[in-house]
Amino acid sequence: MKKNMLNKILKNKILYYVVLALSVLHVLGYFSMRSWECLVMFSAVAYSANCYGKNMTVALLAGLFVSNFVFGCNRVKESFKEARAPAKKARKLLEKAQKKTEGMLEDAFTMAGKASAGKSEAMQNGNVRKVEGFATIEGNANMNANAATEMLKSLGQGKKGAIDAEGIEKMINQMGGVGKILQAFGSMNTQ
């Protein structure tokens, strides 16, 4: 009776489609992670289990089991690369932002110069509306230039801080890392 019930469950179409969907997701994961050995292991076990048992649900479950648990294909790699040398990365990002801001400042000065020239030309022609329009554009360009100048000052201070942090980071690494420093402080407190 139990064997008949288990056989019915394993031949159930809904279970088959659920296991098939799970298998497809795993295969896509293997492709995305370029884990070819896991893909081969899953395929080989699923194929051989299908040939042996003639039940695709069992074959797919066997392939998932072997590739994920026995072979260890679903392991998560903890690396957190972003945490390595954060001061150096911050300095590089600040330098990139500084270059963009310098470009914005140059654009603002160019715009202000063109607006000033247009305003002068409109004054000579006596067109008051154009003079007002060019004056507005010139004022906006000057405000953008002032904002870019303030941004450059702030970025300069941030860059200096990042360089200082990078030096501190190097010093900590030369001392053996944070763990060794904490161990040294821990042994100081116990004496």
C-alpha cells in the first residue's frame, strides 16, 4: 500500500512540473555561474537515473541531490570584495567625481560666456526681451559655476580624507590586521 502510494506521488504530473521547474532554475544558475562541472554532474546523474528507473521525476531529483549536496555545486562563496581597500576605492570615486565636476564647471563658464556675448549683441540691437533672456541664462550659468566650485572644494576635502584613510588602512595591514591589533589590546587588559 505504501509502495503504491509512493509510486502514485512520484508519477504525479504536478510534482513532475515542480521538479522540472526547479531543475531548470538550477541549470540556468549553473550556466550563469559558468559551473560546467555541476552542469555535467547534474546531467549525467539525471540521465543515468532515468535510464535505471524510467521515472523522470526521480531522475531529476537524483540529479539535483547529487549535484547540490554530494558534489557541492550550490555552495555560496563569501568574498565581499567591496570591503577590501575601501579607502582606495573611495579615493578613485572621488577623483572620478572631481573630473566630472571640473567638466561641469567648464561647461558653466562656457555657457556664461556665450550668454554674455548674446546679451551684448541683443543690447546693441536694442532687443530688451533677448537681453533679459540672456541675462537669465548668464545668471543660471554663474550659479552652476558657483555650485560646481563649492562641489570641487568639498570633493578636495573628501579626497584628502580618503588619502588619510588609505594611509591608516596600510598601517593597520602592516601591523597584521585588525584581528591582531584587537588581540594585542585584549592581552593588555588581562595583565
